[in-house]
Amino acid sequence: MLRTLMTIVALVAGGLAALPAHAVDWQDNSLTYTTGNRFTEPANRSPVRKDILEFVHVSGYSHGMNLASVKMLRSDDIDPAKDSHHGATEFYIVYRHLLSLGKVFDQSLAVGPIRDVALTAGFDWNSKDNRFAPRKRLLVLGPTLRFKIAPPGFLDVSLLMAKEWNHCGLPPCKAPGNEENIGFDAYPMLHAAWRVPFAIGGVPVRFEGFLAHAFRTGEDYTGRPVGEEFLMRTALMADVGAAVGSTPNRFFMGVGYEMWRNKFGNQDMPGVDTNTPTLHARWHF
């Protein structure tokens, strides 16, 4: 599974590296390991342990920035792979492009606490080898307000329109009148991402994370109403390298928290609400 993740990372990194060299003004690459033992899955009454490995690429150019994330999530046997007693494996890819409207029109759009306005576009893609066998395909587009926070901090708030297609491999989804493959109703989504740097006892620390509130409507594969979905992931990350007198901004460790409501739009069933602490280790290269 790790080899598969590395192959996907290589393809993504190779594609980004294929951009003209002069187009990229700055870039950052990181690899993060996350673990927690109280994750949840819809219709599963028991908490799930997950080990998560994520590669993130962020780069900026004269008119905006790119963000790409490739994540491998490995569950314990409480969330098994199909026809297996071993844990399921999920791959989740995210790409976002932020186009600075201030740079496009060569005019400052700063007003009050807002430093710029951007247009955000991107996609999500996932695949998981459990019985449900999801194949999420999500497109997003909308404006982003970028707030004034001293680098390396940031606060971006977006109002996006989202359209999702997905797959259900469970037998009820294949029954007459139901849908195995579905295009969910388009919906608005409020999204915020942040990083706030500060120091504790002289050690550089970052409070970072994101939240997404999806105002989902319509019906799912079997005609059940889809609920509004809320997801928040936060982490408090300490610069370990700087703390021990080594290279700063290279290795971080910290603790975090994930809160998820109506996971994947499911409601009124076990496993759709998550509250789990998490541990993180990140290497920038």
C-alpha cells in the first residue's frame, strides 16, 4: 500500500514539476503521519483506529497558488476491506487552485482586514476498498477572501459551489429503484483554512486547520434525505527542530482534533459523528 501511495505522489509531484520553472516563485512539500483511535464510519457502531500518511505540495506563482494533497488512510479491522479481516485502505486526493483577482486585474483589492480576493477551483478524488467501495469525484468553484495575517500565517474563507458524483457497492444500492452510481444535487459549501503562528516558551508553534460546512440537499443512493455535513480538523504543531537547536521549519510534531457531523451526508444512523483526538508528525522537504 505504501508503494501505491509513493507511486501516486510521484505522479502528482511529476505533474507539478512539469510546470515551467519560471512560473513557480516558491514551493513547499511535506509528508505528515497522523493517527487516532476514535474515528468513525457510517453504520459502524465501534470506533476505528486509522493511520494516515499525507503528502502535500503548495506552490505560488505571480497570479496565485496551487495546493495538492495525496492521502492514504489505513483502518484497523473494525473497518475491514471487502471480503477480508484486514483493515480497509482509502486514497484521497485534493487539488485546489487559487487565482488572485488582484493580480489578474493589477489592482489592489485590499479592504480592512482583507488583503486579497481569489477565485478557487479544484477537485477531490477518492477510492476505498471496503464493501461500500466509494469512488468520490467532487468539483468546487467559488470566491475566496484572503485575510491579513503575518507570514507564515494565513486565513482564507471561501464560499464554494460543489458538485459530487459517487458510487455505492452495497447490495441495497443495486436494488430496483435505487442507484449504484449517483450525481448528488449541487450544493454551496462554506470553507475556511488557517495557520496562526505564535511561540510558547520561545518554541515556534502553529495553530492550523480547516473547516467545511456543506449545505447538502437531495437524496442518496436509496432515496434517503441527505443531511448538511460539517467537518473540522485542527492541530497545534510545534517546531521540534527549532526547539532542539536544529534546522527550523523542517520537522513538526503536535496534537489535533477532528470533529465531523453527518459524515458524507449520512444522518440518523451510528457512526456519522466523529470526535477524535489525533497525533501528528510532519517533515518538510
